[in-house]
Amino acid sequence: MRGSLQLLKGYHFFTYGSFALLYAFVPIYLARQGIGKLQIGLLMAGGPLVSVAANPVWGYWTDRTQNHRATVIWLLVGNAALAQGLFRISGFAPLYAVMLLFFFFQSPMYAQGSSLTLHAIAGTPHKFGAFRLWGSLGYAFVALGTGAALQRFGWDRLWLAYTLLLALAFACAVLMPGPGVRRGERTAAALPARQLGSVFGNRIFLFFIALGVFQSVPSTIHAAFASLYVQDLGGDAVAMGWASFCAAVFEVPVFLLLDRYAKRDTGYLTAWLTVVCGLFAVRWLLLSLATSAVQVLFVQALHSLTFGAYFYLGTMLTAVLVPDRLRASGQAAFALTWGGLSGVLAGLLGGWLYETAGAAAMYRVNAAIALGGLAGFVLLHRLVKAEGAARAAQGPQGPQGPQGPQGTSQK
């Protein structure tokens, strides 16, 4: 068991390291190939577009087979194979086609990694953040090292670094005992398709997902264009590496604190998600005022209190609201809030704003959207409190039973 959990940490480290290369450096790589900002936005929007189908498909498959390890292995294999075309094909049309196939395997890796972790630590004293923080460390140190390496060895080696990281993640996944992560655990019976409807039968969960779709637009815009923004402000690959490092490394203490103090209670979680939306607005406003790459670097430290905290709190809220047997589908639905159709809109809106009005205007729009998300989470929190009060008045055996949305029991 102990060895399996160490491999799980390694899996997070290397997969999130590959995310650092994809989102911090691939946009710059594409720009160096002569692709315009709007076209880059279209290419990066391919991931959210495909994730609309990919996340539910892979989530359902995992819940159906109850074999989380096999799912991540297939995702890694497809990811690595199609990445070879990503770094070798020229021309916008063929590159876009390859990117769509590539994202079918890459975009579900967030949700399936969370599902794998929650499955592995179920029934143990281990906390989610203790494993997810290794993803932050991987993102931080790979971004920092890659920036310096690209400066020295050239951008044509980017494909090699990406492939190596996926190979190391693959090795960690293969060495984990299966099914799942815990040796000797029996695979559960196949999941009837009709049970998936219960994932979306909770109006609190549906409202949370809808708000997440709205709130994800500015974050997806930033993910697609942050590296180009740093470059336009005079930064190089090393500066982008440091910006990504600052964005990710400060997630570690945030995850540790949340592991210690966060409560598995919908009222608590929605209250703090409201606060996080306010911090998002501050972050985007500060980025709109940046005049140098160094200023962007310092503002990126807020990533830990915004995306890092939102990811952790949202994962926990999903785990509370969705039954264990539907864990992968629930996490896939949560992952879609940071992609899907909102990601397509983000790619188009961000690329258009960047080209026509500039980065400052783009980040001001981001701040306005974040404030709208804050208002939505205020309403969600009030709805949670109202439903909790109604159930308390009806007694523990009310319409939703003792395990309704306000429940705090460990699943």
C-alpha cells in the first residue's frame, strides 16, 4: 500500500509537469512557428471543445469498469502518441485536426487523476491535498527547468521533454497494483448506465457546475495567453518558467492548509468558493495593470489562492455531492467546468480581445466575469443554507434523507 501511494505521488508529479509544458510553453512554440494569436486561441480551444465528449466518455468508462489505473494508462498512451504529431506537423488545418485527437486523451487527465487519488485513499487517513500537491511541485519545477533548458538547447527539444514526462508518468501508473491502486481490492460490479442520471439529479451540484462553466472562462483565457503576455512584456522562456513556478509552487502550502482545516460540508465549501471568486477578480485586475514581466511573476503567486483553492474545494464539493460509485463521472463533470464550451468561448474571446484591444483589456474583461461568478456563488451559498434549514425542519428523514447536499459524512 505504501509503495502504491508513493507511485501515485510520482504520477501526479510527472503528469502535471507535462501540463506545464503544454500550457506554459506550447503557445510560445506555436507563435515561433508563425501562428497568430487568434489561431493559437483556436488551437488551444480544441481541448475544451473535445473535452465535452472526452470527459464523460472516460468518466463513464472508469465508473463502468471500476479500474481507474487502466483508464489513466490508456490516456497516457494516446497522449504520448498524438503529441508526436503536435510537434512535427506544420500548417494550421492539419495541426488543428491532430490537436483535437490529442486533447481527447489529454483533457480527461485532470479528472481521472483526481478520481484515481480519491479511490486510492478511500478508507484511509490520507488526504487529497497531500497527493495533489505533488502535481503542483511537478508543474513548478518542470516549468522552471524547461524555461532554462529551452533557452540553452532550443525549442526543437520541447517534444522530447514532453514525451519523457509522459513516459515517467506511464511507468508510475503501470507499476501501481490494479485494479485501482490498492493491491488485492476486488473490482466492483459494472455500473448500470441508468445510474448516471443521479449525478445530475442534485440541483446544488447542477448550479455549482453551471457557475464553474462561467467562472472558468477567464482562467482558460489566461492559461492560453499568459506565456504570450509575458513575452510581449519583454520576458523570455526563463521568465515564463519563473512565472509558472510561482503560480504552482505556492499551491503546496494552500493544499496542506486545506487538508488540515477544510470541512466536508457544502455550506462551508460554497462560502469559501465565493471568497475565491473575489480573489480571482483581484488577480485579473492586477494582471491588467502589469507593465513588466516581473510584475506578472509576482501576481502569479495569487494562482495558489485562486485556481489552486478552487480546484481543491471544488473537488471536495463534488466528492460530497456525488455518490462514490459515480466518482469518476462526477469529477469528469467538474473538470468540464474548466473546459467544455466555456473553453471554446475563452479561446475565441481571448484571441480576439488580445489581437484587437490588447492584453490589458482582455484581463479587465476577465475581472468583470469573475465578479459575476462571485455573485452567482453568493446565490448558491444562500440556496445551500436554505435547503439545509428546510431539511432540519423536516427531520433527518426528509425528502433527501440523511445524506443530502448538506451532509458532512465521509463517503
